Amino acid sequence: MKNNFLLLFPALAVLGFATQCQSSKSVTTAPVATAAAPAAAPAATPAAPKEYRYESVPGDPLGVRIYHLDNGLTVYLSDYKDAPRIQTYLAVRAGSKNDPATATGLAHYLEHMVFKGTSQLGTQDWAKEKVELDKIEALYEVYRGQRNDPAARKRTYHQIDSISGVAARYAVPNEYDKVMGAIGAKGSNAHTSNEETVYQEDIPSNQLEKWAAIQAERLREMVPRLFHTELEAVYEEKNRGLDSDFNKEFEALNASLYPTHPYGTQTTIGTIEHLQNPSITEIKKYFGQYYVPNNVALCLSGDLDFDQTIRVIDKYFGAMPSKPVPAFNAPVEQPITAPITKEVLGPQSENVMLGFRLPGKASKDGVRLRMMDKILTNGQAGLIDLDLNQQQKVLEAASFTDLNDDYSTHVIYGTPRQGQKLEDVKALLLGELAKVKAGNFPDWLIPAIINNEKLTRTKSYESNEARASAMYEAFIERIDWKDYLQQQDDFGKITKAEIVKFANDNYGQNYVAVFKRTGVDPNKVKVVKPAITPVPANRDVASAYYKQLTALPSTDLQPVFVDYKKDIQETEIKPGLPLYYTHNAENGLFSLYYVFDLGKNQDPRWSLAADYLQYLGAGQYSAAQLQQEFYKLGCSFSVTSGADRTFVTLNGLDSNLEPALKLFEQLLNAPKPDAAALKNMVAGVLKQRQDAKLEKRVILNQAMVNYVKYGPKNPFTNILSEKELKALKPEQLTALIKKLPTYQHRVLYYGPRPQDGTVAVLKADHQTPAKLTPAPAAKDFAEQPLKDKKVYWVDYNMVQAEILFLTKGDLYSKELAPTVALYNEYFGGGMGSIVFQDLRESKALAYSAYSGYSNADKLGRSNYNLSYIGTQSDKLPEAMAGMEALLTDMPVADANLEIAKNAIRNSISTERITKGDILMSYERARRLGLDYDIRRDVYASTQKMTFDELKKFQQAKIKGQNQVILVIGSKDRLNFKELAKYGQVQQLTLKEIFGY
């Protein structure tokens, strides 16, 4: 799961002695002086400034400095001033492989608990709360010992539930989330996997000290408050996994690949048996063993000052004591000598998954595995890309790696075409492996992969998230930063002969094959719902720690809004063909777009033509050769047709813009019709349509939502019939493709080339007629009035039920934007919102719950209020009643309102729309009839809003409005009597909502 993280103030003094750092010769070590500590007496000699020694690597593209505090805490810092924000990760070298075999899921559940606060954060009266929490901890140990006595367990759980209600009176739920929201943090989250538990935040740079304080507090101590309600959220997360065929398939694969190692013997979320018998004592023990500074790294990238940042971190983290960390002795797996075959049944579409066990990621073979994977699948010119996907021998195939410390897994999978056996797909996948083993791939492929990986890495380093992720990956991997960077150099030196040998050494009969077939899973179970009494939300209370922390001073940062007239240079390539230009001053990459105001609403064949293009050649090149040529150039292209816009995109290395553009224009203006490719594509489309009817997310979020908004004829069902598809001629689609550049369009360019140089290239190579044709008139589907209260449901074999509440709002108006922004932040926007606090934290009714008033993305279209809750089917009555109550009577919480205002102010004041995002921002604004950055209005207006204004909006736009409720779930588990309370209940068939 991904959730939030952080804590508060232990160490308040800067120590006055030097930190020593031993470095190898290949890294540099430099001292940084801090301000001197206060003198003990006027006559005393001032303490010498503390030196912080750091390691760095010459030529490091990220300019990372690595510090080691005296207590063993590792700190990675990278200064990247794209915006006044900092991406942070707190990485713990402990994951699910460190779970006791008798308490699986423990690391993951602890991750949830770290968000609950400490003896200072999240409590109104710790002395009184602790008494009750100690009782609860003891009762859970009793509860675990009553596995064979259901009656006794029920009595004990009733005690736990009752005492939890008493303890909750003293708690301040979600106080961590409130702090992070108030300071303008974004992306509060965490994840647990085999090797790691990592907590992340994206914070304004002026809030660094508050971040450090609260993270240190969380690392110092973990208090398992609101334990049984959070456990219920984990139950729901487990149920979501039980409803995922992919999860079951991947677990089956790992169980066979790793019969001895925890990678296969236990899962991150844990078994139902262990989830239903948790031990707070064991969780505390795990926290005490692994959440220690010498087992933790802080990884920060963004607008930071190295000296100031390390001083602040030492101030709050430096006094924490280090402790020995339990050693993990990795079990050694025996070789697999013959293929192992497993089968998994479930309602979703079929596929086959092959897995190979290989050495860990830090080994030389770990680097070779990455190359092996790219030879098979790189999205353009891999063997699977061209031989199976482009030639349409399967519906879809790909490979991916699961890289871990002790072992790595290479997964190759494929989904079948209509009538194709999974065994045949397996044979095709193994055939591609055989080509690598025989060296049957072009000599240029490995050098091209190396170049494209460099480009991908260069592009990713424009993101603080990617930069900081690289740092924590090196820490978890237990390798020096110089060695982490060396892996990239080693990757660039891999030879064809090396890969051929690697493939022959590692890819034989030593694999596991999992066949995922469509059917009823005979082993399907669910986590049984316990009896939980809702706990108080205590929205308007705050701990003394919260007040102290939020009172810490911070410098003001002023917002910077996009000025489209200044930030975008507009010129003409020729009369009637505008160019919108933004300069890339950071690297040598470009993005070029042709944007057309037409799409599949006008003609559903546009999306088919866009897809067809990937299977076509042009000039002297076949389709496969074209992909290879683009890959050699470090460039890629795509054509995507949406409802009312089509984007033709070319991006890559700007030094190769001219040859890439010539190739691309040749394909657009003279594609070669291919009857066989069209026949296969049509067959693939028909199979994809069948598979879509097996996917619950497609059913609920696309098919049902569109059916309700627009009726049976809607953007989702606006497709060619099977008969029309089969009657298509290749020339019809190529004619559409060739006609596309003749329509009026605009060109967007973000890259390092000067504007006049860009214009010159486009004048020479962008082939258009002297006069462009106006695009066909826009076709928008009429929106339904939604005046009647109705409940639509679709039958789907699943453990949970998922519910959407949909209300139609007004037409888009920019005047509403500030109110909508504040309402969403306050009511349903995140983990500190009213909806999340009430339905998950207080009532334990869901793992996921949200609500939001969504502005239309186009002028003249309606806004909608959309609320979601996913819950066990037997909790559906309480879940629906809980959401309905919130939508009817929005709770008043002045503290939450101030937090929401602060969140908007701090977020907007530190957001920066830069680079190519400026062009996309302008595109969004144009659709809404805006010529300026709408955030300007949001920032100016929200700070002055009162709760009365917010309530007026809620009462006018949401409360009592006619709503339609959409439900997907198993007919055997749904409570139809309960559903009938919300309107006329009507079952929808898949044919009705899919149109076929």
C-alpha cells in the first residue's frame, strides 16, 4: 500500500565536534562548517564550528552529497532549483522479508501505524491515552491465544472495541496528515516491499524545518493508536488484493520461484490468518529493531542549501541513539531443473506469465538482466515489441524485472488473441528468448539501448522524485553512491557476446509458468468483517505538539504564475499555421506536437487510424524498420486520438530532430496500406473489447459513468460495430492519416533549438498544403439531466463492492474555481479531509474513499460531483449511509478549514509550471476559454473565504441534489433492500453499457 509519513522534535542542540568520514579515492570529501554552538559562559572560548564531511562523486549528474551523522544516519542531498520545493524520502532498510514467519504483513501494518503519531503528536492527553492503549495491547495478546475458541475471541474483541472507544477520546486522528497539508506538502505516501519501507513527501522548501521536526518525531517513537480501525483498512486492502487476478498470479509465481526465501513464502500484506491475529507487541518490537538511525536514510532533492539542510537534519535527528540491527541471512534456493506450471482462476482476462530467478540487483548479472530485459522489450525496437506485438502474433506481450537484494525475477508475459491458446503464447515468448540465446538480434540494438537509456535517465532527472528515488535505491541496495553510478557505466559497456552467454547460462528449463485462466476461483475467500464501533473524529482539537510545530517560523514564498504571453513565444511557420515555442535550457531533449481539434467524437475511425499507423511502413522502410530507425536516432513518435483532439507527437534527442522529422513526415504523408496488418488489428480490437468486459475498473469508471452521463450513445460506445470494423479497407484508414496534416492545427515545440531554427526545420520538413482545411465541426454528446434518483448496478464476481455517487453540476465557470478548490481540499481531497477522516479513520468502512467536485475540462460542459467508496459487500449499508450523510450535512471543522486554506496557499506559492508543462497548461486553459493562469484567482480568493461561503456552495450544488449511484459487486453479496433506499434500482447488462 502507499500512504503517508513523518514525526517531531527530539534533539534541540547542535553538537560541537567534527564528524569523521572515511572515503575511497574515487570520491571527494569536503567539510562544511556550521554556526557555532552557544558559549557556556561569557569568558569561555566559543566552541569550534561543527564540520559535516560529505562524499561526492566526480561527474555525478545529480551532484549528490552523502553525509553520515554520528549516529549512523545517512543523508543524501541534491540541489535542483526547478521550483521552491523538495522531494523527500525517509527510507528504512526493512521490508516484508524481515517479517517474522509467524506474523507476516507486520512491516506493512507498521507503515500504517507510523502515520498515527507519537506520545506528543496525535494526542490530547497522553497519560490517560497510554493507560487505555496498554490495555488494548495486552488484550490483543490474549486474543491471539484464543484462535480455537471463537466465543472467547468474540468476548475479547468486544473488550478491545470498547476500550478503543475510550482511548480514541484522547486521540487526534490524522494529525500528521493535517500538519503536512497545512505546510503545503503533496504526495504524502509510503510503500512497503520486500526490502524496504519508504515514506515520501514533496514539501515547500521554506518548510524544511517543520518537515525535519515531524519526521524525527515519527522515527523516535511509534504509538499504535486507533489500531483496530486501521486494521480494518488493511483488511480492505487485502480484499482488494483478493479481487485482483494479477496479484494472485504474481503471488503464485513467487511462491514457486522462492519456496524457501521470504520473497515467495510470505507476501507484503500478509496472510488472512496473521492479519486477523495481530500483535501490537511484535509491531513495537519490529519498530525498535529496524527504525533506528543507522538503518535509515534521508534522501532529499530540490531547492535546498546543502549547509543549512544538513544542519537542520542534524538538529532534529542527530541525538537519536544507534542500535545494532538484526542481520538477515538470506535462504539459498535450490536450482529449478524443470519447468514448474501453475494455474490461477479469476474473472479477469487470460494471460500467461513466465518467471526466471536470477542473482540480486547489485551483482554484475543484475546489470546484465536489465540489458536482457530491454533487448526483449523497450517499447519500440525490442524483440517482443517487433516480433510479437507489431506483427500482432499475440494481443499484447512484454517483459519486466523485479529487482531485489538477494534475488531478482525476470517476468515475461503475454495475453492471447481470440482463439489462441495460452500454451501457444508461452511458446512464442520462449521463442524470443531463444533468439537472444542464439544471438539472433541486430548488432546495433545494444548500443541503441544504451543511448536511449541515457536519454531516458536525462529526462527523468528533470524530476526531483526520480532524483531522490535513485538515492534511496542505492541505500536500500547497500552500495556506495559511486558504485550505483558505476552500474550505469557498466550497463554502457555490455557487449552482445556477454548477453548471449548470460542468456544461455540463465534461461533454460529453469522457469515457472503461471496460466491465468478466466473462471471461478475455488479458493476465493475474504477477510471477515469484525464488529467495530465508530470512534470520534475529534476534528477541532489539536495536540500541544501540533501547535508548537506549526508555530515554527518560516520565510514567505511568493507564487509565480504562468504568463502565457511571455512564457510562450508565438510565431507562424507559414500563414495559418502557428508555432507555440518554449525554450529548453536544461538539456538536449525536445518535444514536438501537432495538435488538431478533431477526434473520435466526429469520426470513430480516427482512433483506429492512429492505432493502425504503428503497423505501417513508409518509403523504403517496413513498419519494423521504421521503429528501429527511430530507436537508433533516440527518438519516438505517437499519434493519439481522443474525444475531440488528436495529438501527433515526436520527441527525443534534438540533434536528431531533422532526420527523425523527415521519417515521421514520410509516415504521415505516405503510409503503405497493409491488409494483413488491418485484419489482425481488427481481430485484436474485438478481443480487447471482450477483455474490457472482464475488467471491473473499465466497467465502473468508463462504461457505467459514460452511460449515466450521456445515455446509451456516448463517447465510450461511439465505436464501429463488429460488422463495420470487418468491412474497413486499409486505404480508408491511410487516407484519413494522409488527410490529417491538411487540417488546421497548431504546432508546439519545447526544446533547446532557437525559435528561428525550429521554424526553419518545420518549414522545410512539415508537409502541409498551401491552405489548411478547417477541422470538422465539433460533436459533443448531450449530457443527461440526471433528475431522477436511481441506483444502477452491474454484477461482478468480487469480494468488495465499489460505489460511485454522481451528481451533475453547473456548466463550467471560472468564477467557481476558487470555491471548488477550497471545497475539495477541505471535504474530500486527501488523507486529512473530512471524507477520509470519517469513513476510514473513524468508522473503518473503507480502504479508499474520496469525494470531489470536478470542473469540466472544456467550456460549455458540465461540472460533476463524484464520490467513491470501496468496501466489503457486507459493509455496504453503513458505507453508503456514511457517504450520504457527509454529502447531505457537511461537518463544520474550523481547524480543517484553516488547514485547507494553508494547504492551497503553500502549495500554489511553491508550485512552478515550467518547461514543456507551460505548453500543456496553455492547451488546458484554451479549452476553458482562459488566457491566463487560473491559479491566480484560486490563490487570491481562497484565503478570504469563510465557512459560510463554503457551506453555501455545498448546499446549493451538492446537498439534496438528485444523484445517481453506481454499484459494481457480486449479486450474491449485494444488499438490494438497502440499495432501494437511495432510488429506483436497475441492473445494467454489459451489453447495455458497452454497446456490444
